[in-house]
Amino acid sequence: MVLTAEENRRLTEVGPGTPMGALLRRYWHPVAAVGEFDHSPTKAVRLMGEDLVLYRMPDGDFGLIEPHCPHRRANLVNGYPEVGGIRCSYHGWKFDLEGRCVNQPFEETVSDATRFRDSICSPAYRAEAKFGLVWAYLGPDPAPLIPTWEPFTYENCFRQIVLHVVDCNWLQCQENSIDPVHFEWLHDNWYAGRGGETERYRPPHAELGFDEWEYGFQYRRRHQGEDETYDSWLDGRLCIMPNLFAPLHFEWRVPMDDTHTLSVVWVAERAAANREPYVQDTIPHWWGRAIDDDGKPITTHVLGQDVMSWTGQGVIADRTKEHLGRSDRGVQLFRNRLIADLEAVERGEDPSGLVRDEAANLVIEFPNSLRRLFVEPPTPEQLEQRKRRLKQLMPGSRPEDFFFLLEGQPDWVRHEWEYATGQRDDRPTTSEGV
Ligand code: FES
Ligand SMILES: [Fe+2]
């Protein structure tokens, strides 16, 4: 199924008033780490072509509002979050969570009869903190629930959040979430291929499996010489509608606009037995790097390799020039479901995968058995084995780059991870996020 230019636009454009913009606005999206607000109570965010200000009020709740104050257009990113809303720091007008002006200090001092404020309202949206992330919802009421995906409920885990901006459209990032063969070539064979050592190529994939699931798809893969007991065949990886990949961790591809995507990574790893109960008051967050100072892709890390491929497809991949084969069956299934969801929204119905049932949302189980890795703490031997596997996958990495997805993990986060997993006994003294 080669797309026409019109079909490609329909799937990729996310701004207000576009079909895909309307579909994506029906879901909650993570737009920040809660820990970011320890340093500043406001943050400018760009989501689906809209510039917004996200703010944390003194009671810990969040609001999301259009940046420019309706008075004389000062930017509310410089405002004062108060209980119930945010106050503009220029002349003190206050706006509630719905964007209604609820206080105009000078106007109300000189004449409380004008009720001038009642005519003034700014666009505002819902925001909510959960699982260490701040989520935004830009769609119509009633809003669905923020899904309680199973890994969010695992206990005794070291968790971290890694953010970075990818300079391309969201869809090519998400299509990677259902693209099993890329593991072989982009990740497993990267160093052999670039080094001209074709004899070191991994045996090719022999079989792929795609299972549709209520919330998206699960795919499985195995190489020549591997049977049905191979772990990537036994335990599928999940492509969750509309923009989430969930292998052992989460990767959201959040559309900032048509040409930029906020990559939000949420990782949990089981703490050592002697650290139980291991609890984090704030989940550490940091900004990862996929491009070096010379503008070249950083390919020592797995997600850096992915980002290199996504941006290499063009700012918005031209799907009129593709030649899809059998390896792309998952991509086709995903596109077909997106198109069905677009049509559902146009009919006034819910798209697939929304969660509205409180009881069902206590925990949404994944259709694989990877939860077993979080039940028991890893043994030192298992940790060493994992390090060896990662070193094979990332031979170009340095010892300090043990975090396999992106470069840039701060020392104190690595230190805390080593403490949590029992590799060292002293705990870091700083917990400064970036
Ligand atoms: S510009 Fe915001 S109160 Fe005046
Ligand atoms: Fe990848």
C-alpha cells in the first residue's frame, strides 16, 4: 500500500483542525517529567502545533494554558502559579484551570462593579501528574483516563525518565515501534556493517509474528537457527496506539508539531534484594543526546541509532516513494488501524485504545510475560551477563555509557542506579536533575 501525498499528509499533520490532530487529541500525552518542576514552576511546551505553558501549583496539581496573557500579551511562562491557577507577572491578572480570568488586582481595587474579568478567558487544557510524568489532554470532554500500564505498578524499581527532541515527524518514529527487522540491521549489524566485517552479520530473521491487541499490536521475531523458545519470539514487544512503544521500557513519540517529536523514555529496573523497599520520591529525569556538537548522529547508543534512521527518512518521510515488502506487514497493520481510528473520530466515535473504565484501569496487563523480570531482584551474575550482552550490542560505548538507550546520563543518576541495583553501597549525595 503506497500512500498518496494526500494520504501521507492525513497521517502526519498534527496541528489544530487536521484529521490526525483531532485523533491524537483524544489521548493523554506525556509532555514533561514532574522533577523538572523542582527547578522552575513553569515550563514552555509545544504540543501538536500549539505553544502552551505547563505550570505546577503550590498544591502539586498542574495546569496548562495558552502562553500569552489576554491583557497585553505577556508570557505566562514567567507567571506565578498559585492555588487554582496562574497569575501573570506583568500586571497580576489571574487565570483558573479553565483559563477564566478570576482576578484583576488594579481593576478590582478601583471598581469592583465592572466585572471586566468575566468577559476574559484564555485557551486552557487539562494536565495531570502521574507515574513521574506530567500528562496533557487537548481533546474534548469527557477525557479518558491516563492508562495504568502494567510496568507503572511494579514495586522496588529504580526508574528514570529520559527526554530528547527528534527533528522529524512523529509517525516515522512510531512506525519503528512495529518494525522487527530493523533490530537486525540497524542495531545488531551496525558495527559490523560500518566496519566492513560482513562475516560478523547476525543470522537473518526467519519469522515474524504480529498479533492485534486491544491497545495496539504485539510483534514477535526470531532469527535463522532460533526456535520458538527464543526470547524475542516468546515475549513480544508492544506497539501501543497511537504513539507508544513498550518493550521492557516505554518510549513515547509525542508530536510537538509536524516536524519535531518529543521522545519520552520511561525505564524501570528491579532493585537489589537488600535495597527493598526501594522507593523514589521523585523519578530522576535527564535530557539525552542523539546528535553530537558537530551535528553528527551519536550511534553508540541504541536510541541514537534509531534517531539517525528516523531523521534520515526526511523531516516528513515521503511515503509516496516507498516500496513496502513482507517485512513491513506490521507497518501496514498499524497504518490501517490509524486510518480506521481517523474514520471513527470523524464519525464522532472514540478511537481504539482509550481507557474509560476506572476498575479496568487499576492495572492494564501486557500480553507478554516480561513481568517476571520485575518479580525477583537480579542476581549479580545476571547483572554481569546483562552488561556483557549490552557491551556486545554497543561495542563503541564507554564504560560510563552503560545506559544503553541514549548518551548523556548524569553521573549521579548512574550512581543511584548502581546503588539501587546493589553494585555499590554508597548513595549519591546530590539528586540534581538536568
Ligand atoms: S499582560 Fe498579563 S496582566 Fe498585563
Ligand atoms: Fe530500534
